Amino acid sequence: MQAATAKRIVEDRRRRGKHLKQHSGRTPGGQKLSPASLIRAYQEEVDRKRSMIRRADAARDRLLLVTEALRRLRRSEQFMALLEDEDLATMPENIAARLTQAGARP
């Protein structure tokens, strides 16, 4: 429960700045909070998180596509020979590890 409270405080501070006051039922502009404004703020937060999920899903899908393409290219002897001829046969360890994992997921 304390972690959730701390997270809420950090999020409030991130949104409103350092001068976060106790909840007085007013917005930073001094306007009284209404049920409609609370619903609107909630909906904006839901929309923001849905957008973030869509972007994360798209990034995961692209990573999976690139990983599978590289995995298939590494199986090609001609492609590997071409890389060696061009002195490009090495790759970063984290990428190589991802490609060698059987059935790896991003």
C-alpha cells in the first residue's frame, strides 16, 4: 500500500511540479474540482496509458520482426561469407545473445 501511495505522490509531483500542496479540492489554477473535471482527467490518463501500450506493442512487434530477419540471415552461408568479406562478421553481444536464444521473445 505504501508503494502505491508513494507512486501516486511522485506522479502528482511530476504532473504539477515541486510545489505540490495537500489535496484541497482545487486544481493548480485555483479552480474547484468538479466531477466532470475528474472524469476528464481520468479519461486523459487512460488515453495516455493506452497510447503508451500501443507504442510498446508496436516496438515489440518491430523488434520481433528484425530479430527473426537477422536470425534467418545468419543461417545463410552466403550472407555470412559476405559479412566476413566486408569485415562485418561481429555484432554486439546483447544482439548475438538475442539471436541465439531458442524461441526468444523480445
